[in-house]
Amino acid sequence: MVEAAVFEILGFSTMLALVSAGLRRVILSKEDMIAMQEVTKYNRELMKALREKDMKAVERLEKKKEYMQRVQAKIFGKNMILMLISMVIFFTFFFFANARYGHTPLLTMPPGLELPFISVEGKVQFFGWYLLTFFAISLPINKFLGMKITPSTVKK
């Protein structure tokens, strides 16, 4: 039962990570990703100009401020939708699986290793294993399935 639970949770985590990555690709277009990089670049330049007290650069960047705020608001809205959908998926499985696996220890941590939210008294229960697998699988899947944006596609 315990070994099966470990692999079931791993499978569900993989499935959920793939669904989340797919949603990200559907909701955020390549143009949105480019716009996010453009906003990040703008903010970095503005911070640098303010830090260096380069008033000419600050004035030049302030002219773009309203446009950048509109772009940022548009992308923020899409990111919020994505986050809400992902949270619904994450917690739907969580409640289903928590009822099934509960506080049964699934794995044992190496002696002396305690991870907050992951292990309790040297034992990894459902919640800890779910967090570990979901995030350990989500990061590479998002990296692999993410849209490739090269620096040359970002406006200068």
C-alpha cells in the first residue's frame, strides 16, 4: 500500500504539472512572454538609472511608464487567471489524496535530516511527498515546455 501510494502521488504530480504547463502555454502567448521580458528589462533599467541618479535616463524611461503599466496590468490579469486555475487543480487533488492517504508515513528521511513541511519526526507523509514531487516535477516540465524567448525577440 505504501509503495503504491508513493508512485500514485508521483503519477498525479506529473499529470498535474503537465496540465499546469499546458494551461500556461494556452493562456500566455509568445507575445505575452516577450512583453513580460520587456517590462522586466524596463524595470531593471529604471532601477539602475535611479540608483545612479541618471536623470536623463529616468526622464526617458518615465515617458514609457504608462505603456509599461498597461502591459504589466494585462499580463498580471492573465497570470492571476493561471494561478487561480492551477490552485484549483492543486487543491482538488490535495483534498482527494489527503482523504485517501491521510497521515500515513510514506517514506523515511535519512537520520538527522528534517525538512519543514516535508517531514515530521523523520517520516515523510502525504503532504510532504506531494509538495516534493509536484515542485520537483513542475520546474523541469515548465522549463522544457516553456516558450523559448531569445534576447533578440525582445524590443530594444
